Amino acid sequence: MLAIIRKEISYFFSSLVGMVVLMTFLLVNALFLWTVPINEYLNIFSSGYASLEPLFTLAPWMYLILIPALTMHSLTEEKSSGTLELIITKPVSNKSLVNAKFFASSIILILTLAPTLLYVASVHFLAYPQGNIDTGAIIGSYLGLILLGGSFISIGIFSSSLANNQIVALMLSITLCIFFYLGFDWIASFGTSNTTAFIIKQFGIQEHYNSISRGLLDTRDLIYYLVLIVFFLALSELKLSSRKW
């Protein structure tokens, strides 16, 4: 399992796709937050507030594209190259294979977020008085991004298990990620009662991400992400097992 994790991380940092994903995430965030005042809300200098809320608003939208791009090769490449059958013949269970892919992508996700800690330091010094930032909300937002990213990763791995082509896996993953991030909020907006709308929204990722980003950790939000991740990883494992039938 550790060998697969190392292989995936090495593949990411040595591949063109990996570098494109990493540089796109960092460059686009830096441009919008510090340079291009596309609107007052998404640019720190234009907003006049020493807050990283623009980062945590923009990042999920970028993840809708970048994480499917990160995971589209997870199992499709193994299948197309014939290495999946080789791995399965080794003493590596389907569960271990899927979990290794998930943990490797999650580590990469955290590594891509690490450079944004420079933004935290910058906002800390820009605040007036210096250091007057909502640390709880920042920590909660980073945790929310990691959990949201983990959910997208599990969806991406599942999509990769279904497809034999990376482009198909990419499109399927993007579609599913968009649905789970926005779909339930969209369904809830169709003339339902407030109570029904609230219940429907609880099935969507965005509702729980917004909750954690406020800096208040609710076990219901953590359980939601855990269940969603385990659900899609289990589906991926089931799909791999079906190849033996």
C-alpha cells in the first residue's frame, strides 16, 4: 500500500498534468486574490478587509475541475496499461488499492494547499491592528477544503473505476462533483417548504463546507464527509471486485 502511495505521489510531481494542476491552482488564486480586481469581493486589496474568505470561496470552484483532472488516471491508466491485473494478482486487496489511491491524492491535495499558508502570513501582517484575523474561521476553512477535496477525490476515483478512458473519467467526475456540490441546493430551490429545502440541502457538499468554514466544527458535518468518502471508495472497490466475476 505504501509503495502505491509513493508511486502516485511520484507520478504527480513528475507528470505534466500534475504540474499543470499545481501551478493552475496557485496561479489563479494568486491572481484573483492579490492582482486582478475582478470584483471587490474576490480581491483582498479591493475589498479592504484582511480576510482569506476570497480564497476559500474560489478554491472549491477550482477543485471542481482540478481534482477530477488529478484523479482521472487513478484506475483508468492501470486498466489501459494492464498493470491493474498485475496488481490484483499481488497480495494487495482491492480495498488497499483504492485506499492507497485515495491517501496519495489526499496528500497531494494537502501539499498543494501548503503554499497558501503564505497568504495567511500576509493577511496577518496586513490586518489592522496587526494579527487581527479570524484564526478559527481560517482553520475551519482549511479543514473544510481538505474534506471537500477528499470527497471530490473519492468521487474521482469512483469515476476512474467506471471508465476505460481518462477523458471519460474526467467528464464523469466533473459531472458528479458538480451535482454533489451544487445539485441538492438547486433541487431545494424548486418551491419546496423551508423544512424540506433544509433537509435536501443536507445531502449536498456545499452546505457542510459553508458550515465548517464558519469555524464551528459540527460532528454532523464531519460524519457527512466521512460517509460520503467511504461510500464512493466502497463503490470503487465493488467495481474492481466485479472484474473478477
